[in-house]
Amino acid sequence: MRYKTNPNWYENELTVDVKELTEEEAKRRLEEHPVKWKKTEDGIELSDEDALTLLKHQ
């Protein structure tokens, strides 16, 4: 197995920065793909408010 290391990484391991979505970014994504975010895998339709919450906590 091949893997990449970098001496600038903590103990030569990859680090990942996670940024929380802003309200504006979440709204933009919801407007771009409303069906993707408003429909659950179980077929339940979410309100815009619930879909935004889902977006921001994924």
C-alpha cells in the first residue's frame, strides 16, 4: 500500500481542517439542489428550516 507523508504534518500524518457552513452557503446549496436536501432516504420531505439544519451538520 502506498501512502503519502509530509514533514509539516503532525507526526507525518494528514490533518483535515473542517469549517462550518455559513447560513448563506447553506441557503445557496439548498437553492441549487432542493430535492437532494429536502427529501430523506426514507422519502420524508423536510421543511426548509430542517433541510438547512441537516446541511449545516453534515
